[in-house]
Amino acid sequence: MTTPPDQLPHAVPLAGASNLRDLGGYQVLDGRRVRFGRVYRSATLANLTATDVAAVAALGLRTICDLRGEEEAAHRPSRLPAGAERVALPIEPTVGASLADLMRREQATGEDVVDLLRQAYLDYVTTYLHRYRAMFELLLQPERQALLFHCSAGKDRTGIGAALILTALGASRQTIMDDYVATDRLWRRDFPMPPGSPKPLTDALYGTHPALLEAALEAAVAPHGDVGVLLEQGLGLGGDRLERLRDLLLE
């Protein structure tokens, strides 16, 4: 499959889900490109139609990493294609109670939501970094591919997962951000909010925030000193494991 760079990422259109796309096609720093058909990211798979399930099955998925919290996943169980194993890697959402409080405050602003998301992003790359490490462990197993990872919207927890994968593969920060903000045009914002939720708050919650992802990536690196040590010590990609990952996922 060859997709022009200006048409990346390659999205898979579905009726009951959105934001499902291939990480393939992105160019990394040594000139190689990410292989198509190896790693996918998406929003929830809970509402797939029968036709959608067949379309997802055609991707050849073997592993589906569910990054949703335990209650989220139990409330909206995924519809999986035959042959795909769901692996729970729960990253608990940390904004729920605080967000509900904001929705009740007349003076709450979109910036208040961004502040909540900022703390959530930092939690994802510190408290829950081991979940992403477990995902890399699965990516290192060829029999686990094709692999898809997702949360509810496919934006925040999934966005960080994609950013870490692309970082490990040697993508530029611009490429990482381009993939992250693609959610703004690919996600249908079908994650329900309470009736009457103020538009500035919902817009802030539904949108991408590149500055937050930048800060999260810097926070992930900070305890380790540089990206190489983060990959080795934080994400388990030491020794020849990083090269093995790149051989598996790059053309």
C-alpha cells in the first residue's frame, strides 16, 4: 500500500466507530517508513456493526490493547473480530470527578478543562508508563501483529501511546504531532457528554492539545535524562530490542 504523505494517516471508515487508522506510512529520521498493516490505533470498538466487525477482521488483527479503565471497559465492552485477543492495559481516567464538578460551575472555562487534561497527560506518562511498556512487549512479538490499541476517544491515552511508538521508531516531533492532531478530523466526537454541557468545555475536552502532548513527552523523558534512556529503562527497549522493534515495524 502506498499512501501519499499528505493523505496520512490512512483511516479505516466504519459506521459504528471512528478514528481507526493505520500508523503505517510515516517517515522516520533514517528515511525508512512505518510498515502498513502492523499497528493501528482507534477510539472505542464497543459500537461496531456486523459489517464493521468484518472490516476490522480483514485487517488481520491478532491483538487489541484496551487502554480504557476497568469500569469504562466493563460498561462498554468491545466487539472483537474472530482471531483477535483483547489485552487489558487499563489506564484509569483521572478527570471524571473533577470534570463533573466543572460542568456544575457557572464560571468554568475551557482552560479549566485543559488544566485537568494537563494533569491527566502527566499521570499517563508517569503513573501509567508501565502500561505502555507492556504494549511494547506485545509489539516485540511478531505473532501478536497486527496490533491495535485504543481507549474511548482514541485521543489522549491512545495519542500518547502512538507518540511513544513513533518516538521509538525515530519519527520527528512534527510527525508525532501531525498524527496526534489528525484526531480532530477523524474522530466523530461520538463520546456522549451530559445534556446541557457548556460548549467551551466540550470543545476543550473533545479537541487535541499539542502543547499538552509536548509537555507529557518531556515529562516522560525528564526522570531518565534523554529519549534513549527513556526507551531503554522506561519502556524496556534496551539492548537489541529497539532494533528488533524497528525491524518489525519499519520498511
